[in-house]
Amino acid sequence: MCLAIPGKVIEIVEENGLKMGKIDYAGSISRACVEYCGEVEVGKYVIVHAGMALSVLDEEEAAKSIAIHQSLAEEAAKDGKDIFDNPLPNKNEKKS
């Protein structure tokens, strides 16, 4: 299953002849190729799959998508699962 979550472009650089972006997904930063999203710029939201930005979203559209994802995550967490039906880590459990 593929789940696309909007990320905010926080930086654009050229790398090996391609336009690359640093994308912020709620505090988690990843790199993605933004070469084929012509209107992409810092501050815009993009949908990324397999390291390639597929499209640019306006802020309102991104906010709606993020809210839906958050609501799914909260609903799944009630059952102790993530949105992929995997068990959530036990917060009281000591890490080894």
C-alpha cells in the first residue's frame, strides 16, 4: 500500500544536474527530486512517491490531507495500532 502525505518544501538545491528538495513531513526531513514539478518553490507542499515529487498542492489542500491522515492515525491508535495495522510501541517498555 502506498500512502502519500504532503510535505513542505524547505530548501531547493541542484544536485548532479537535478533540482532536489528538502521536504518537511511534520518535523521529519527527507530529500526528494523536485525536477519534474515545474511550479515547485520553497514554502509549497508536494506529494512524493519513491523519492520523486509528483505534484504540488496548495496550502489548503495540504492541510485537508494532513488533517485526514491525523484523524486516521488517532483512530488507529485507539486500538494500539498504527494506520498500517502494526502494533504501536509500548511507551512504558524499556528500549534495549
